[in-house]
Amino acid sequence: MMNKLVWLGWSGLTLGLLGSCAEPGDDVESSEQALAAELHYYLRCNSTGWGADANSRLLPVSGNSQVRAIDMKVTQSYMTQSGDQCIVTATNQQDGWGTLQKTYGITGVPWVVPGQRTLVSSTANFAVKFPALGTFRAQLDVVSGSLTIMQPKLFRGLGVIADFADRKLEQFTGDGIKSPADLRVQLDQMQAHWAWLGRGRENYQWDIVRVTLPVNLTPTAYAGWWEYRDAVVAEVKKVAPLSTYDVDWDGDYDALWVIVSNSGEYYDYQMGGASWNNGAHVFVDEQGSLSIQVSATGNFNHELGHLRGLPDVYGPYSTIHQLSIMADSWAVPPNDFSAFDRTKLGWASVRNVTTSTTGIVLPSANEQMSVVRIPTSREQEYFLVENRVRPPSGYASNGVTYSGLVVWHVLENSDQGQNPPLLAVVPADGAISPNEELSPQDLLYPGNPGMLSPFVVRSYFGNQEVFRIRNLTSTAAGLKFDVTLSTQTSSNLLTNGGVETGTTAPTGWTTGGWKPWEGVYTWASGVAHSGSRSLKLSAPTSNDIHWEQTLSNLVAGQTYSYCGWVKGENLSSAGGDIGANLSVYWFDASGDHANAQGGGLGTYDWKQICMVFQAPQSTLSFQCRIGHWGPDLTGTGYCDDLSLQRLYPAF
């Protein structure tokens, strides 16, 4: 699915970071311009809790230790009238008072939020007055000493009734959407579910517009689904201002849900699914689709997730099921997002664990979107850990009852149709079959009789140990555990992947292409991602050229990862946008074949490209390439730090 949406974060005021004078009655000691980054900070309020624990601790945002955040649950009316009472406390102990405590407040109370204030040393509580009930986010910058409290981000979407010239929504007599009021009911359900998914971080306001296509409903009204969607968007542009429905300011409508007025006459151009068409992010349902008939709200927010950049995580090698609507979207009431989804959306508070760490506490993801991220030696592979508890009722309450740590194994550039997949649950007992339904014993929890001890988590690369989880206990603040990291090594099936060795040319690499005599092949010196050398390709005229290395000892059917770094200079093409790329090439009885992943056209600095693929045969060529199946590219490309590694299966 195409994706151009970018989550913009929370809407708050940005004020200058100025020292403040105390108001009468404030117990203020001194102004602070910077806080101690090594301390742990707690926003202690009625809306967060008064302990120095995981309920009130501000967590790093996306691994950034400078910026820390926490959600505030505003549930009492007095918090919108006289205000909640708060104080910021710093200690030298995670989830405890430690041996050092500092307290901070603000001046000028009550503080009417959203807004930003600079913290000052103080022992006095301060009042925070909220505009409404709901979930707000507090964000602390420990370098500047600024505290910001923000409202949820509001996106605008359009439910589009798409009539034909001879067919209106109301002419349908079957089950489904037969009026704008019917559509309003489903849009309201989507809004409510998305607000719950984000736990107040984001809201969608869905409006309704109606358009009429200038053709009759016939099997050949449109050549295909792309043309149909382009036509609908063209009509929407006439009645709905882009400025209202382009919250991220990228020049496209953020979200259109098109309802096809077809009176139950389905033709292929009405097919569902998410796409980008004619300046809009779109998904489509016919008015009597099964999803609409059973009110499968999860299906609609699943498609909205695609518009926001989330991939499908169902397939033959999926083990996710009820843990994400991107895997199981048919449940009624609908399911939740996973830590992977929340991290991609920018909602999660992510703690990067890069050294062995004791005493990690994860509260329930139903309360806080706290995630532990454990990297590996390869950028495309990492692990996420969250504490999942199935709600007893309402959203995400379908399926088996579960409670415990979910360990997610992520392999970017793969998908759920490959083994290993993009996303997999690492089961507590070490055993799970592809597409197997979730078992409560797959989660890590104290007393799980099947949980391996020690619980060892391994990489797909070389099956090497990455980390162990030890000492798992349950506390009032959440699940507490230790992470012990292991040292990893790397291997490379390619010869001279760093292209640093050779005499007049890099050892192991040869040249080729469509018109090699017009291409320029250089073992470049002084331009490199690492070291001093790289592979350089220049096409002064339209061409498709490459450096390559051929291996004949691969295992057909085995999964491999081919990675490298590419750089582009003035790459231009009239017929494609792949630019500088990595390509896997082979020849068999049916002809030439190639899979490629590129960095794009234009001029850009080093980008890492990775491909996960199953070897179709034992002999393959691994190329650094500009152009692909077409003599339509000019410019210069570089490649460096190329690697090929076997991947161990997840199942």
C-alpha cells in the first residue's frame, strides 16, 4: 500500500524557555534551565498516581532520553474546573525514591493547558486545568527543562457516498448502508474505536460528502479499480476543500472511505483495499459488503491503518491473530494494535535497551504504551517487548484470555508470506507453528509452566543468542524483569563486501549491463559508506549497468538477506524511479529474472537497502545497479558494505 501520511505528534503551544518569577504563595527555590538527564522523572498527580513508580514515570519518547512523556487520564470533572494537583519529582532510582530526590513546579497557576511551562525548583504542588475529560500527554525535555501538556491530534476523514448517474445509495434493498444516517453510525463507531486504539493520543473526525459519477452503473463503467478511484477523488475535489482534510499538509486528502452505491451489483473495479489515488489516500467498500453487514469496524480501521503506513501482518507465517487488527480485523468488538503498530505510528514510549539491564518494569499496554526495544547488530532486525492484558470486556476482549509479556521479533523488509516473517511472536515455550492461534502460554508471565528458563531469544542471522529475560515477577506497577544481552558476530557470504581489497579492481566483482561500453565503472576512492572505497556506476546516456558477484553454492528454497548501502547523484529516468539499487539476478529455462530494491532518483546520501528473499535456485548474481529492465536512466550511483546472509527460519 502506498503511504505518504506522517503522524505529526500532539498539538501544543511552543513558548520561549524563559526563567519565571514566582507568584505569591509559590514555594519556589530557584529557576532551572537544565535537568539532570541521568535521573528518573515522575509527574505525580491525581491523574497519574502519587508514587515514584511506573504509573507516574516519564518514559523516553522513541528511544530519545532527552524527551520523556507520560499519559494523563483526566477522568474527574474537578480536573477541568479547579484543576488537578501535580508535582514533578526526580530520583536516582527507577520506580523508587532512591537516595536522592528533587522536586519541581511551575509559576503562574492554575496552568490552563494545552501549553508549555519551564520547570523551577519547588516543593509546592501546582494546579493543571484541563479543557475536557480524556487522555492528555505530558512531555518533559530534560535539557531545556520545559514541560508540555498536549491535546490529542485531530485528523479529518471523509466518508464518501459515490453514486452513479443512474444509481443512488437509497435504491439498495439489501443489508448494508442505505442512507447517510447508516453511514454516520459506522463512522461514529470507527471514531470511537480509533480513539480507544490511541488511548486519547489521536482522534479522527469523519465527515460525509456525496458525489455523483458521470456514468451509469455497468460492468465496464471503468477500466479498473484505479480508474474508478481516480474518478471518485476527482469528484470529491469539487465539493470538499483539501485544506480541511489535509491535516499533515502533504498536499493529499488524508483519508477517504468510499461507499459504492451499487445496489448489490458488484464489478471488479469496486474492489476494496487501501491505495493512493489522484492525490488522496483511499479505501473502498461496496454498500452491501460483508464487512458493512456485520459491522466489522476493525476491518475499516485496519484499512485506515494502511493509509497511515501500517503493513498487513496476517499470512501463512503469522502468529499474531487477536493481538493486532492488522492481523485479525474481523472480530466484533474489534481488536487492538500491537507494540509494532504503535511504534510505527509514533504512539509508543520506547525504551532502547542496549546494555544488560535489571529491574525493567512494563505496565499494562492498556494503560501506558510502554515498549522495550532491543536492537541486534543489524538495523533491519530488532525485538519489541510489551505487557499485554486482554480486557475483560469491550474492545479487544475476543479470543483467548491472555496476560503477560509479548516478545515481538521484527525483520524489516520481510513479510508474513516469508519464513522468517516481518513480525513474529517469540513464544514462551520456544515452540509455535506458522499461523497457529495464540495460546495464553505463548506469553511470558510468572508461573507459566511452559516458559523456558532461561528464556533465550535468538537472531535469524546465524541463530545467535541476542538476549535473555530473567527474574520475571509481578509488581503493582507492572511486570518486572531483567534483560541480559549477548555479543553477536556477523558473517558474509559475499567476497569483499566492503570492496576494500583488490589491485586495479575490487576482488570478487565484475561489470555488465545493457550497454556496458557506454557505462563508466569505477572502483571509487574517497567516497564510501565506511572505509575508503565503493563501487561507482555512471551512465552519461540512458543505460542499465551493474557491478555483480555470482555465487553457485546457495540452497534453493532457503531464505537470505541481501543488504547494502547506496548513494545517488543526479539520477534521472523517464520510465521508472528505482535509481541506484540492489538486484538479485538469475537465469533459467524461462529466461531472465531479477528482484530489486532501490534508493530512488535524484541526489541523496547513503541509504541502506535490504531484501529478504527465497533463493529460486543455487546460482544467483548479486548486483549493485543503476537502472532496471530498461535503458532509461542517467546519472551516477554508488554501493558499499554489501552483505549476503542466510536467515534461519522462524518455524
